[in-house]
Amino acid sequence: MTAARRALQAQATRRRQLVEIRKQEVTRLHQTTDKQARADITSLIAVLDRRIAKAEAQMAALVEADPEIKTIGRRLQTAPGVGPIVAATLIAEMPELGQIDRRRIAALAGLAPIARDSGKRAGTRSIGGGRLVVRTILYLAALQASRRFVVFRTFRERLSSTGKSTKVALIATARKLLVTLNAMLATATDYDPAAT
């Protein structure tokens, strides 16, 4: 991993930590009725918002500073549901993107179905392992893509119509998005709805 990717990974990790702390503080805000405690929590949330914005600005600056990363980031953002934060996180946390086949990239992200078979018993398939950070960010990106873009919305709706749960349909959509991003980087092409 290059120094630029390591620096980007450090900023992505720090942003994720700050977002987690902010979620905890928002939960505390909803749980307390004490006026003084609420004021303190509200001011801390404002500080965390500024720190998250600063981490995001540093991530954007790191992407802009490296020509290779900038090209990858721009290309990733042509895909539905992928904004600057998703692109930067994928660059930092999944350097293999575009370099290995679709099955291996899905397994690395923890989005590949794992068989739970034993002898003659065929167990249910479920996801697991892989990189939790990547799986989480792709799940959120897939949620956006399936709400706003026809190709991914149709895919998700088709799965739901066959009886798949919402979560299973979203995980499959996240896997489809990842495979699409992997192919885009492998072929050095921008997103093309006709290719998905």
C-alpha cells in the first residue's frame, strides 16, 4: 500500500471513529431530560460535526493530491450511490478493487454467500467475514443506488418480489454494486448503466 493510501486510510478510520462517537452522543441526547446535560451533549455534537467535516476535507485533499487516486476516485463516483466519502473509503480500505475477479472481491468485502452445509444437510447461505468497513459503506451506497437509480432499483425489487427479505435484497444489491465497481476499475471505464 502506498503512503498516500495509508494516509487516506488513517483519515477514513478517524472519520469513522468520530461518526461512531457522534451516534453515541445523539443516543444520549434522546435518553436524557436534564437541561444542563442536553446542552452539554448538544455542544459536543456540534464539535464532532466540525471534526467530521475536517476529516472529510482532509480525505478529499488526499484524493486530489495523488493523480492515481484522483483518477480512481473520479471513476468510482460515476457509479450510482458512490459519493466522495464512499469512493475514498473504498480506495483506502480495498486496494485490490479492479485487480481480482468478482468472486474474490465479494469475499474480501464479506458480501459473498457462505455455504453452511454439513454432510447431506444443506444449510442456509449467509454473508460473513471480510472487511466490515467496506461491507457497511457498500450497504449504504446500495441503499442509495436502489432508491434513486433504475438499474439497481429494478434488481432489488426483482429480488424482493421473489420473497427475499429487504436485508437480503440490499446485500445482493451491494454485491452487484461492488462487482460493477470492480469491473469499472479493471477495464478503466466509467459507469455504464447498459453494462450492469
